[in-house]
Amino acid sequence: MSHVNCPECAAEIVLEAGVEAGEIIVCPDCGVDLEIISLDPVEVNLAPIEEEDWGE
């Protein structure tokens, strides 16, 4: 297991074994979506916000 700090609220997040780069996780403290950028070293960033596609 790895630990990483949330870039939004600095809470410590425990990553389960088997997570992969590109996976989206949710911070248990503040609820933001985080994207795992790399596993060695472990890095996360705020996940890109998916915008609605209104067919325009």
C-alpha cells in the first residue's frame, strides 16, 4: 500500500494495492476526484472535470 496527500485538503490517502496510473480516486476527507498520475513515485492531481456534451 502507498500513501499520498490530497492536493486540495492535504489529507493522507491510502492507495489500495493494484491501483493503476490514470485511475480516478476520491479523497475521503474533501470528496474531490483525483487522478493517479504516477505510481513510482506516487503522484495524484485533481482529476479533469468532465464537461457535459450538449451536442453543439
